[in-house]
Amino acid sequence: MPDQDVSNVKPQLLTAWQQIQAQVQQFWKAWSREYLLTLQQRNKWRSVKAEMKVDDLVDDLVLVKEDGLPPTAWSVGRITEVHPGPDGHVRAVTVRTAEGT
């Protein structure tokens, strides 16, 4: 069972264990918000690559990141539709997960 979110509670109102949990939660939020984004290299926008495709077994699986959830609880989805922008490049997709689209 997940621990209660105590990251926004004043430290003087928390027990020692809750203070440790608050620090862990603050670290997790900073790590997932700042460090994870650096893992995705931005150089992909500097060169032309193949567009995402529907039902392509290699390129159509995605990881759906949700704020407030640990990575073990993030959903895995499959691209069911691609939506190209005015320039012809895919800018949005429809993703099917176990919970729906």
C-alpha cells in the first residue's frame, strides 16, 4: 500500500518516519520531473527519422507517465491511430492501454 503523501506538510508536524518519507517523496518528484527528462535526448528533432506507425511491432509501444505514480504503476500502451500535423509529421497519437484509449 502506498505511503500517505506528506511532502507538503510542515516538518514540525511530522514524526521522524514521516519526515524521512517526505524527503523521499520530494526526491522522487524532483528526480522524475528533472532527471528523467534528461534521458530523452533532444537531438532526434535535428534529423529526419521514420514516423510512428500503427501496428508496427517495434515503434508502437509507449510508456504512459502519470504524475504521482511510481514507474512500476505507469501504463504501457499501443499506438492505435496517428494524427499528423499541418506539416505532415505525426504530432499526436491515440494510445490504447488496459484502461481504455
